[in-house]
Amino acid sequence: MKKTSNLKQPKCKHCKQPFTKTQPLQVACSYSCAIELAKHITKKVIERKWNERKRVYKESKTDYFKLLQTEINKIARLIDYNQLCISCQKVPKKINGCHFLSVGGHKSLRYNLFNIYAGCEKCNSELGGNIHGFDSGLILVFGKEFWEYLKFQFLQDFHLLQIRETEVKEKLKIARQIVKELESDLIKRNSDERLEMRKICNERLGIYSDISYLKVK
């Protein structure tokens, strides 16, 4: 007595109906289903290629240097959490990451946290950075010696920006992780702690190789 086959009939990939194969690699029950299946596969391939093109185009237009700047400005603001505006010594209505030496004129210092402090929108934008107030604020908060270093020696020590375009995405990941950590532990720091945290974060970012000049008491 012959054994009955337990093999189930395959289902058509298009209409999902069972059918009997006439060829080993057959996946459609009929010529019409095969045509429709081919159309569907072709559409998926075209969509995948189009999505990949869009991703590549979007990435090519993304300014990762600017994104990194945004995250590092956040770090500076979080280090200076609950502090007065560095320039006018008032409670900021809207907090900015304010550069002591401007990004436009001093690109090599744009990511250095010793160049960025929490300040108000008015001083940073409307008053063009409020340079005289910034000078006074740095002296008041961090001391004249530190201000003199930033004013007269800082740029000479970091006249070149030590970061390649290929490294920016990795630095962006590190910066975002630092932001996440600081946001989870919001505390008001004293002057020495603010400088010490800047030193630590600069070292973690690894953009500026030599930051041993800072002497935190």
C-alpha cells in the first residue's frame, strides 16, 4: 500500500492560492500572477533605490559642523545651569550659548567650551555679544587672570581647529551623550566647578588636544 504524500501545495506569491508547481523554482500559479508579482517586486526595488537616493542627498546637505555647534552650545548652557547672563549679570529670559571670541572671526575656537558661556538673547544678538559686558562678567565670575588668558593668549594656543570632516559625526555622538548626562543631573555649579566641567567635557570631545593650561583651584 502506497503512502499518501504529506507535502502541502505551495501558495502563489501574488494571489495566495495553492497551486501545483510545474518548475522547481516556480512561485506564481499562472503567467498573469507572475506578471503582477514582477511588477510588485520592481516597484519595491524602485522605492528602495529612491529612498536611498533621498537619504544620501539629505546627508550631503546636512551641515554636521553646525549640528555639532548646536550641541556644544547646549553643553555650555547646561554647565552654566541657573546662572546669570555672563554679560549683563541678569536672569536670562532666553538663554543662548554665547561665544567670547566670535565664531565668525575665530573659527578655531568655535567648539572650545572655555569660549562659550550662558547668556541672554538680548546681549548675544541685539547687543552684538555685549563685548564690554562679557569682559566684565568673566572677570567678576572667573577672575582677572582667567579673563586675561582668554583675551590675550587663548587664540594663540588654539589657532587651528583640530577636527576633520570625517570626525564630525563621531564628535556629534559624544556631544549628544554629554548633553543627555548633564540634562539628567541639573545642578548649579560654582565658578571653579564650571571651569572644571568645561575641562572635562573638552577632553571627552577630544577636539582640542592640549587643554592643560587650565588650573582649577
